[in-house]
Amino acid sequence: MSEITTPDSAFVVPTVDIAPYLDPSACAATDAACEAVAASIDDACRTVGFLQVVGHGVSASAIDGLAAAIDGFFGAPAQSKRQLRRPGENRGYTPPKSESLSMSLGVAPANRMHDFYESFTVGTEAAAYPGLDLPEADYPANRWPEVPGFRSSVAAYLREVTFLSRALLRACSDALGLGPHHFDDLVDHSIDTLKMNNYALAPGAIELDGPLTGMGAHTDFGILTVLWADRVPGLEVLGPDAVWHPVSPAPGAFLVNLGDAFARWTNDRWRSTLHRVDPPVVDGRIERRRSAAFFFDGNHDAVIEPLPGTVEPGVEAYPPITIAAHLQAKLAGMKLGTAPAGADREAARVRGART
């Protein structure tokens, strides 16, 4: 395992080469390369909760196609984007200042302003599993923008990043000593979403008369997140020292972080790490910043509860909850401002953070 050091040399986001896990059968038996990857993941997930993932197998053409699709959509007129707005659903277009991610933890934004990004979200549809009676509320149909090449480019990227996410889950399962297929039954009709973000401030000089929030402090909701992003400043991760540290993807790497499911499965042995995004203001000027977060969230009816042996005497255990109920509560906080129950641990960490 190599390391990428952020501008604060005391805070390090480990780099893990996931290549040994890209063949689903490669780690079926004891394998030294896979053991090394699993050990590196366990160490990173116990400490930072973020990884720089290389050897990921996602092609340059898929990434370039995604970036072009993002440019094409967010460069379209505001009216055409707003026609794809779907309030209440985790799909479609979200205009700037429509959501507050810190409210997914029940923490009101300090500046009383919603987050300064716009996004477009697609995800798993019920129609993808015709043999199952899946709830439309959790697997809504997508509506695609009429941007040339958008749908085909996003679909191509989704195929490759979905494959990567399953390889990462096998490695995480091995890292917990469970064997690579422990979670298979919890993800065989997973709710997966791709949220493409544009930090919607016009490029150029700016004078700020108060703080802006690009994306408020939050944890991700599901199993894990695979993030593609520009190497533009903005992303900050809350370290074990309760200090916010700037992080950007290494060249050719994805940033991967754990979601709430792993925190609950391991009763915080592995942390769903808090992170936020500041508007990309560099030397008084706005720089363009794009990102695309692939959320691997699990089956709607999968129950998240601490794994055997993870609850220590005297330590409160997370109560059982289904993936769907957890996601719905978090989305209601983000989109409607309804504080979710059970987010006290993460909310306390936000309030105790130092800048």
C-alpha cells in the first residue's frame, strides 16, 4: 500500500491497488496479493475511512465519456434542465440551493443557506429486475435529458463502475474476515445511483460577504461510494483529529469512502467518514468543479445491523434498519429538512469539528 499525502502531512489518505479483486474468482482461495489488499483496506477503514483506489479497471474512454456527458448536460439552458426536476425523488435534476446535505444528519447549515451545487441523478430501476416485485418508490424510473450521447455515455460508465463496486465489496468482506461473498444476498438487486454534480457559481472573480456551502458536512448513506472528481480544491474530510483536511483524487485514481451501512455493520469499527465540499474559490476566483458519485447502497429490503462479534460490552449497538428505511430518512433530511432519527453520533462529530 502506498500513500498520498494531503497538504497537511499529518493526514494521509491511503492508496490501494484493487486489481487483484477484479477477477471475481481470483480470491476464492488464499492469495497473498488479495490478503495484502484486504489488510490495507481494513487499516484504512479503521482510521481514515477514505481510499485512493488505483488499478480499478475503469477505462479512460468511459471516464472521458462521463465527463463529456456532464459538460453537455450542465451546459444546457436552465429551463431545459429544470424540466427534468423531480421533487421528492432521488432522480432527475436538482437546481442549486435546493438541498442541504448536513440536514441528513439533522444539523442545520451554519449559514442558513442550502448547498451551492446542482446535480443530475440516475439509478437502478425496478424494470431492471422483472422477476422481482420491487417498490417504485425505491427504484424509480429514470428520465434522460435530450443531450446527444448523454445516455449512452452514462450507461457505459455505470457498467464499469458497478463492476468495480462489487470488487471493492468482495475486498471489504475479506478485510472483515467474512469471505468474499458474505454480502452477496444483500446486494443482488442493489439500489445504485450516480449523482453528477456541478458547483454552480459562474467562473471568475468573486467577493464573498459570508460563508457559502458547496456541499454540507455529511456521511454517505449506503455501503460505499466511488467518486470521480476534478482535481480542483473543495473536498474536505474530517480526520480522526476532528479537523477538516483537504483531499483531492490522485491522478488516475478514484476516491472511495464507506457509507453508513458499514458503520452499522461494524458498529463503528469502520467509520462512515464525514466529508463536505467548499465552493471552489481559489485566490478570490471561482474555478469550475465537477464530480460524479456512484452510490452502492444495497437491496431495499436488506437489514443493516451489527455483525456478530462487533458489539463490545458497554458500547451501544446500532438498531436494525432496512436499507430502504435508512435511505428514505436520510433523503428526507437532505431534500425536505426533516431531521432523521438515529444520526446523533455523526451529528455530534460535525458539531465538534475544528476548522
